[in-house]
Amino acid sequence: MQDEASYVCDACGEEIVVPVDLSQGSSQEYVEDCPVCCVPNVIRVEFDDGRVTAWARRE
């Protein structure tokens, strides 16, 4: 299983790679500032059949 995922910042459009913690469950949601534009994003990470999917929306 992957230990990182990527999402596109809803504010600036940059692709951001984030580490994922598999021990926190198969469906996760948290807020993190974009490292490029500093706008807070609500990041959603899901694990399914060994694949990690992440996406974000502005907080």
C-alpha cells in the first residue's frame, strides 16, 4: 500500500504530495495549509483495495 498521496490545491492549482498514515483508518479528513499559497484546505484521504485517493477543497 502507498504511504503518500497527492491532491490539487483548490486555491492555487498546485499538486501537493502528502504522507498518509494507514493506522488512522480507511477514511480520513483533516485541515492543512497549502505549502505553496498558505490557504487552508480540507483534505480527504481514502484507502480502498490497496489504493490511496486524496482530494481537497478550501476550508
